[in-house]
Amino acid sequence: MHGLAVAALACVLALAGPAQAQSEAPQVPAGVAVIDQGRLITDTAMGRALEQRFQTASRALIAENREIEAALEAEERALTVRRANIEPAEFRRLASEFDAKVEGIRNAQEAKSRTLTRQRDEERQRIVEQALPILARLMQDREALVLIDRASVVISRDAADITDEAIARLDALTPPAPAAEEAPEPAGTPEGGAAPSGPGALLPPVSVPPAVDTAPETPDDRPQSPAATP
């Protein structure tokens, strides 16, 4: 009986040993930190200044496009009035030149809009690049081996998110932004159809078809076409 008791005690100690060692082992770091890249851009001082510049430039371009459109509508009306006093061939030539002018201006304005968006995307990327040393230091402080964008995470604890700390540290290194300047007055449409400078929205197409005996009705929300006047 004594031998069986000793054997049983030995088994209990053998099983308890590893469990006790496991409970006393140091906690393994989570190894993963989470960052919200969208907030890193929109909630930082640099990101807010960037968005303000983008909105100011966009509003300037919208105003510029409206001014261009008004000038083109006036030119189109003048061409419509002239139609009754010129030969059909001459009217077709003038209408074709006007179409080409409108197309050139529209292409130029679309290019400005694309440039504005591209510049904003490039500046956003530079903000992320400037934040990389800060993120690396935060990972080191957290003993994290991997940094994951929150958009790719299904669920995580708030303690794993380093976004607020990253924003605070990045703002601490950012000098105060100068006061935003008012956007300059948009230029008018130069002679010959060259588009004025500035970023912005798209210019609606304005078309003047060749002269015909019976022209289709022009939609109410578009400038009147010279060909629409009998």
C-alpha cells in the first residue's frame, strides 16, 4: 500500500510541475499593433491643412468653370444671332471652330481636376511616410512585431490601437500651419480658346452641330445651340 501511495504522489507532482512552470512563465507580447491609416491622415494637423488646401483649390476651380461656361454660352448665343446673316458654309465653319474650342477647354479643365486629385494623393502618402519613424518607435515601445491597418482587422482590443498616440506625436513635430490665403479670382476665357490656369471640376460639353433645315430641340438645361435657331 505504501508503494502505491508513493507512486500516486509521484504522478501528481509530475503533472503539477509543468502546469506551475507554465503559470509562472513571463507573458508573451501580443506582437501586433493596429493603426487607422485614414485617421492618421485626416485627424493630424498636416492632414487637416492638406484637406483645407484641397477644398479651397476645388472651390476656385468650380468658380472658374462657371465663369468659362457663362462666357461660352454668351459666345454661342452671339453665333446663333449671326447665323441669319451669314452663308451656311461660313456658319458651319464657325460652328466647327467653336466646337473645337469648347473641347479644348473641357480637356484642359479635366486635366486640372486630375492634377489636383493626384497632388492630394501624393501629399497624403508623404504624411504616411513622415509618420513611419513614429510608428516604428511606438511598435518598439509596445514590443510589437507587426503593424496592421485597422481596415484589415476583423476584431481587436482597443489597447492594440496606436492611432491616437501616433497622431499626438506627429502633431508635436508639425509646425503651426500658416493662415490659409483666399483663392484668387478665376481668370476669364482667353481669346482663342486657351483655358485659364487653376484646378477644378469638369466643364460640361457645349456642342454646335452643323446647320440643317430642321434642327432637334435643345434640352432646357444646356446652352442654346446656334443650329437650334431656324
